[in-house]
Amino acid sequence: MNIAVGHNHILGFVSDGSVVAYDENFSGQCDIGDWGNITQIEIYNSITFCVKKEGKMLIAGRLAEKYWGTPLISPKPKFVQK
């Protein structure tokens, strides 16, 4: 299992492609439902980023709605420049 640790939550990436999230979920960062076929996980503040095997990016969390709309299932990753 790979683990990503953020400011407000923890993600675990299981070898079968599933993801588990743990926290109090104040910002919706753990609202990952039954996301599967995941190949990569990342956390930034209160946002969860997961990349599916087919290349789609899934995003959950407080800032996801502000920048991308939520829930987002995008065929190509979108990045915000600061």
C-alpha cells in the first residue's frame, strides 16, 4: 500500500487499484466513493487527486469546486498556476 499524507487527510492506495481515505472530511476531501482502477494518488492541502488507469483525473475536496467543479472526472488533468 502506498500512502499520501496531507494537512487534513490520509490516502491509502491499495495494489488492486482502490483507494481508502481517512479523516473527519470537513472539506469533502474523503468523498472518493468507489473510485477504482487508480494508478496514482496525491494530496494538496484539502484536495485529493487520483489518476485512473485510462488517464482521467479525479479530484475531491474544498478547492475542487472553486477551480474545477465537483465532482470532476476529466479526460485530461487540469492544473492551476499560482
